[in-house]
Amino acid sequence: MANVLIVGCGAIGTGVATALAKQGHTVTGLKRNPPNTGTTFNYVAAAIASYSHE
């Protein structure tokens, strides 16, 4: 199975991550304030900020 990183685990990202984890993939989700327990995959606390360069 694949190692998957989901950047941004809001409603859609969490749904995708949960479905992939239930299929047997190793999933890690990035989220600003991840839940402490009760998930089917691992979270990493990270703030993904907007970046622009000119």
C-alpha cells in the first residue's frame, strides 16, 4: 500500500484520508489544530500559510 500525505485536513481532506486509511494505506494529515484522539490516521500539526513571490 501507499504512504499518503494529505495537506489540509478540513472536511474533504479528512474524508479522503479516512477512506484511504480504511483501504490499508498509511496516511498522514497536516492540520493546524489536529484532534488528539479518535482518528483512523496520523496527524501532524502544521500551519500551511499563503505564500506569494514576485
